[in-house]
Amino acid sequence: MQTDRNKILVESIKRLLRRGATSHLIKIVNKTHAADLSMVFRSLSLSHQRKLFGIIEDTEQKGILFTELDEDTFLDLVEGVELDHFVEILEQMPTDDVADLIGRLPEKMSDTILEKMKVEGSEEVEDLLRYKDDTAGGIMLPDFIALAEDTTAKEAIESLQKEHLDVEMPFYLYVVDRYDKLVGVISLRQLVVVPHETTLRDFMTTDVFSVQTDMDQEEVAKIVARYDILAVPVVDGANKLVGIVTVDDVIDIFRREATEDMLKMAGAGEEFVETKSVLKSTRIRLPWLFASCLGGIIAFLIIGHFEGSLSKLAYLAAFIPVIMGMGGNIGTQSSTIVVRGLATGRLQLRDIWSVVSKELAIGLILGLVYGIIIGMAAQFRYSREALAVSVGIALICSMSIAALVGSLVPMAFARVNIDPAVASGPFVTTAIDIISVFFYFQIATTLLGL
């Protein structure tokens, strides 16, 4: 339903842009959420993007649109926006989003924008830019509600009504001591049900889940998901509260990291294909595919070594695709399961041997099942028991070792702090192809007496 709606929206805006129907465009654009407009922008030329952007009247909507666009589209669009207007848009946006956008800009342009922004806003943005993009400090929101522990419930409510009207996440009130160190947290519900004269220290929760500014964003996202909280406080080395990471940022992290892992596993880089040029896409994929190329060379050298056996029994070649294919499939399945488990935190490095032994057992069982099936097919077609047994054993070995490699390699990479996603795709399948071919011909030549 949503996909059809977006398709209709894209086609309608494209048609109106071609016709120059500005009045109709204004009605549609200013009633459409910026997140939906970002889908439209991806399918427009740069000239049409700039024209459509100029039609948007709401400054806040323009800011949301900026955050939804991919980096290349954002940079191209910003080039056509007056600097003062761009600064005006940024001043209406949450500080963490501003820091993210400024971090994408060329250094000279970002310095100019920070100088033009209001003093208070620019200082907060510069503080955020000190942290790495993929850490809690880099994604945190510096606008939060922090109150002293001796504040009463009545005073806290009055503070919400007068001083914290623009806070993005008002559902949690963080309690700090006189040194601004985090000591507790209170939900909005707790605040409104206690007697007005009760001090915050009397009913605050002291067991607070917090993260350090240098914690990786994936780990932050896992904490928010694990404990079902709407935001997690960020503290510095002295436990001083400096910001919060909200659940909407966590959703973006999971979506972005999942996409990156899938693209890495396929050997296609880390970005969406629509954001890259032909040359850039080619340059990114070239080294990854070299592993497959090298594996293919090794595989045909192995086959060439058994050329004499093939010349005597040409039908041995008929089973190469199924043995390599089945091994490659189960290897990809195992590596995908392990990479996902590591990414979501369901698997830990200490579980390496239990994970590997489990996948090996699964590979062995599946190998037995399909070894029998393919062996029976070989017997039916060629009526040679030795061939059927060779094919069956080769398939068992191929699928067992494939499951072993597919689960062990990502875990090993993670142990030495290398992204386990890169261990999948070309690396795992290439290794399995080589091993499968070698075992098949070694077993066949032995059992067939070649």
C-alpha cells in the first residue's frame, strides 16, 4: 500500500514538473511529509530537485528533507542553496542532525556556516563534531532534561512547562548531583503520580543504563533495543551527563548497519548502488571479485591436475556444479547466520566453539541427506556404485566443511577486530569451491581406482 502511494506521488510530481504546473506542485509538496519527498528526490534530475526544493515553504520540512537524503544528493542540492538560507534551515533543526549534515560538507564551507550560526547553536554543534561519527558522542542529542536531586516534583513540572518546551525527548528526566554527574532517572509518568512535595531523589531510579561518549553506535543501539527504553543517557569519563541517544536514532543505526553488512557480504561496498557512479561502483567491486577470480583459477588448476581421470570418465564433470553449488549455499547460510548474530549481539565471541560445532553438525546432517539423494541419482543414471558412493561422500565432505568455514571465518575475523561481514561473500564461497573440487576428485579417483 505504502509502495503504491509513493509510486503515485513520484509519478505525479514528475509529471507536474515537466508541465511546469507550479501551483499544483505547491499544494502537493506542502502537504507531503519530507520523508516521502526524499523518495521523490532520488528519481529526479538535479535541476528538478532544486526547483522542487525551492517550492517547499516550510523551513522545518526542508531540514527534515536534508536528513533523509543520501550524502551525494545532499551535497549537490546544497550547492544551489544560498548560504544564509541554509544557515536559517540548520538553526531550526536538532543539534545532532545539524552536526551530521555539517560533517558532510567541505571543511571551508562548514567553518563559514558555524561562524554564521548563532553562538549557542554553533558551540553545541562544534562539541558534537569533536566525536567520531559512529560513536555515542557523534550521534547524541545535547538537548535533554537534567535536574538536581533535591528538586521537588512540583518544581520539576514547572521546569518542564517553562524551560524545557523544545526538548525532543521529554519522557525521561535525568537527575544529577551538584557536579552534574548522572545519579538517577525518572519517567514522566512517575513525575505526575507522586505528591508534589516529593524530592526527585526519593523516587528516582538509581540503576541507570548509560553509555560512554566513545562507545560504538552499534553497541548503543543494542542497549536501547535490549532494555526497551526510548533513550539512553551519554556520559563522559567523569560520569557527567553530556547528551542522550534517542530511539529514532537507533532505528536509523540498525537500518544503516544492516544495509552496510549486506552490501559488504555481497562484496559491493557499503553504500546504496543508486548513490554511486559507474566508475566508483566498478572500483569498489573490483578487488572483492578478485578473490572469486583467484579461486576460479585455483579450481581449474585442481581440475587440470585430474585431467587424466576426466579423460577416462568424462561424466565425473557432470557432478562438479552440484557439489560446488550445495557447498557454496550452505557456507553462505552459515556465514549469514553468524554475521547477523554478531551484529545483533545474540552471538558472542566466547560462543565460537559452540557455534562452529553446531553449524558443523548441521552441515554433516544436510550433507548426509543430499549425499544420499545425489548418490542415488548418479547410480540411476550411470549404474556405477563406486561413482554414486564417490559423489555422496564428496557432497557430505563439501557441505560439512562449508558449514565449518562459513561459521568459523566470521567468528575468527571478529576476534581480531575485523568486520565479520567482509569475511562472507566472495571469500567464503571461493574457499568452499576450491575445497569442494579437491575433495570430489580426490575421493573419486581413489574409489574408482583411476
